[in-house]
Amino acid sequence: MGRIAIIGSDSFIAQYLSKRLESNFEIIGYSRTNRIGLTNHIIFEVPIHKLELNKLLDFDCIIYCVGNGVQSGSIDKFVYNINCFLPINIINFLESNKYQGLVFTFGTYFEIGNNSDEKFFSEAEVISSLLNVPNSYCLSKRLLSKFSYCANLSIRHFHLILPTVYGKGENENRLIPYIINSLVNDKDPLLTSGNQTRQYIHAEDLSILIEHIILKNTYKSGVYNIPSTETLTVKEIVTKIFKALKVGKKPIWNTSGRYDESMIFLALDAKKIISLIPDLNSINTISSSIDSYLLNK
């Protein structure tokens, strides 16, 4: 049985990964808390508890799931360290020590920036985007993706650029759980115009894809977009939720007091990942609908 280190094991994506991978691998989690109850867990919290990088060399796979988003009280220096500098330091250490396992890091399509064209961005186009981004989270992730694309590494590093990831257990303030919780509690959710176009992938589908790459262990590493097969406007997503919950009323738009005029259209091109894994659809990785999730929420 191989050994996998999940750095940031109490994160949303990591919870799905650990559950998916535990039947075939020994999982060792690194995080501030062990809220998912891993058998093997090491306390890791920047800057209090540092990683012992030399111990990472003993793992067959390392998945870096730590991420700091846009939160009240977030400090730019901390955001850049967590999202960019620390993973780069880890990768450079592994490279210099000729690490033989697999490494996974993650980017986001928010790195594209303030795009309004109906364009599906390739990996190279995401990396080279000069469009303005609204915050240090987006910029720090852009820097990590740029490094991953240009570093010319000899180790096997998969950097996956993700759309919006959803599923049970995600932050309650994010769109889908916020709308569901509002309606369940008989409240009208505060909404923008809903004109932003997005792609969504379920966290379970993402974990299936990563498991497949690890078990197959023959794919060429690099930077890969991991999009869903459809694009949806926020208005379409919200309308789906209203219909699925059969609340008997319609959404009321433009009630949030916020505008959604930036990042109007965010979409990733799937050609590269499909060419890498021709049987992608048969392993049920790229979500095509959020309906089943809504009906089973």
C-alpha cells in the first residue's frame, strides 16, 4: 500500500480526496486540526508548525490542498505565502532531491481575471492572461500556475486548474449552500443580476480523476485544466435550486447591493485533459449537471 501526504487535510477538497483514496493508500494528513478524524495526522499551521520537508520524500504522492482565500482579516503576505511561496518551496525541495513520486497542486479559473468575452481559455491562455484580478488570492494562484507551467521540472508535478468546486461540506457562504439554506429557512436570498457565467465540478468527480491519475501512474505531468462539460450563468444555477426545492416562488434579482460586472465569463478549455485521458467520460470525472446534487442535498 502506497503512502499519500495530504497537506491541508482539513480543507474541503482534501476531505473528498482522503475518503476516496483511503481504500488503496495510507493517508497522512497535515493540517491545523484533524476534524475529519484521520488515523494518521500531523499538526501543520503556518507559521507556528512548519513542515519537515525531508519527511515528504518518503511519500509516494503529495497533494497540496492548503489555500487561503479572500477573508476578513487576511493579510496579503500570508495569502502569498500559503498559496504560492510555500508550495513552490516544497516543489523546489522535491526537485533538488530527485523525488520519485507524484505531486499535485491546484490553480483556479479566477486567475483568468476580469474577462467578458465568451472564450474558453486553454492552459497557456490562463497562464499568460494579463487581465486584471480583484484580489491577492487570484494573483497568488496565478503566480503558482505560472511557476508550474514554466519551471521545466524533472519531478512528476500535476498542477490542476479548477473551475468552481462544489459539494456537500463546502463553505456555507458559497453560492449553492447559501441559496439552499436561505430557501430552507424561508428567506429570500440576496442576489446580484446573476449574469456571470461559470463552470462547476463536484468535489467527488475531482477526487475520482486524481485517484485515476495516481493509480494509472503513467500520464505525462504538467498543467491541466479540469473543467466541467457545461457553462452555467449564476441565474441558471439559482433557478435550478429554486425548482429542485419546489419553493413555489421565483428568485428576486439585484437585491444584494453588489455588482457583478467583473469576471463575467470564466470558462476553461478541456482539450488537453481529454487528450491525456481519452476515457475521461467513462471514469465519470467531468460533471455535466448539478441537478443530482441539488436533489440529494
